[in-house]
Amino acid sequence: MIIDTHCHAGNNWFLPIESLEFEMNQAGVDGAVLIQHGGTYNNHYLFEEAAKRGDRFKVVVLVDPEDPDPLGTLEKLAEQGAAGVRIAPDETYSALSDSTEIWRKAGELGLVVSSIGDDKRFSSESFKKIIDDCPDTQIVIEHLAGVGITDLPYTDYESALKCASRPNTTIKVPGLGEITPRPPRLLPEFRFDNVPPLFEMAYEAFGADRMMWGSDYPPSAGREGYGNTLEGVRNHPAFANGDDIDWVLGKTAARVWGF
């Protein structure tokens, strides 16, 4: 089973879910996690469209930081069928004196936290304290800790990867276009040159059974294309041993997200 753990769909920004389904069908992807995009706190579209499609999609919601009762809203969203909530490492909620409360509440409700940020924020001691304070909350670090296209030294990234010492963390692995500049000439075969060892570093920290592929569709369509985000991970030498690639492409996601 192949599961895409990071994709977007919407009726305001990005593309409708039918576009994502087409790409998934073409690439042989079985299931996906729909991640609500920033600033959209009405999660109705994702719930409605996911409900039409059986068990193929899980929904990750957003809660408005200005919500007068964010914990109550999160509970209602869980009752509607949310599988997770998206929270940044330094997110604050005006109604909460300590924003760690919403991370803890997510764990109590059985919701996964999909965390958006960059390597500097994931490397912070404040984020690591949140993880330690919420041991019953499954926390998924998005976008390979948000490292992006970067150069040596990988100081913040290396520090962010230390989150792996906490057993309630996993990490999303994007397409190569998210961490490597696209070649100036797009040759007939799909290939990125001079790929940095960022996958290998994450593998050493987390292991394949705590890594999961996420396409970042539709933004990835402008980098290498949906299918190539999958192929770039599937054929990467970091995941060539044993059943490692099976974990990265589906088994980790099935365990964490309940597919």
C-alpha cells in the first residue's frame, strides 16, 4: 500500500480533490492525508470530499489561533472525523496561556499533530520541550524538517533531527525537488544532480519505520511533477535495504495515521 502523507486540496486555493485523485491513480497511490492549507480554518470541504471516498483519505485540520475555545473546537473536529491537526512549533493561541495544551489535547483525542516549520524552529529547545511534555501525542515533522534547498553546514537540520530521540516523532520525506535545485536542462530521463545527503541523515536519525513520503501536491507539480516525487523517493539509495522503502512509502503512514 502506497500512502501520500502530505497533499493539499481546496475550493479556494490550490486544486480540487479530483485533480489529486487523478495524479494518485496515475502513480498507483492508494491513500492520502489531506493537509489543510495555511489560513483556512473552515475544514468543511476536506471533510465533505473525504467522506465521499470511503477510507482513501484522512483529514488534517487547522484551528484558528484566534478561536475563543480552541480546545473545544479541536474536540468537535475530532468528532467530525479529523485524523490530525496542523500546528507550527511556535504556534500561539490567544485563548490559551500555554499553547502546549492543544498539543496535549490532540493526543488525548487520538489526533496526530502534523507540524509545519523550518529546520531552525524544529531545532529549538522549546519545540523539543513540547514533544517531551506531550509523550502521548504522535507528532509528524513535515517537509523533512523544512530544511529545503540548503548548503553546508547543516547545523539547524542536524539539531532538528535530534527530535528523533523522542519515540512519539516521525518525519515526512518530500520529493527531491524540495531539497535540490531543478537541473537547468530537463533531459528526457528524470534526474536530479548533486543531491545532498539529507535523506541519509534523516534515515540515520529516525530509521525507515519512522519516515513517510509526502508529495506536497500541488506545489510539487511545479517542481518535478506528482509521480516524480514518488519515484525520486522510491529509487533513492538511502532506502535500498530490505523493506525500508515499504516503510517509507506506506507502512509507517498506515501505522501512524490508521489506514
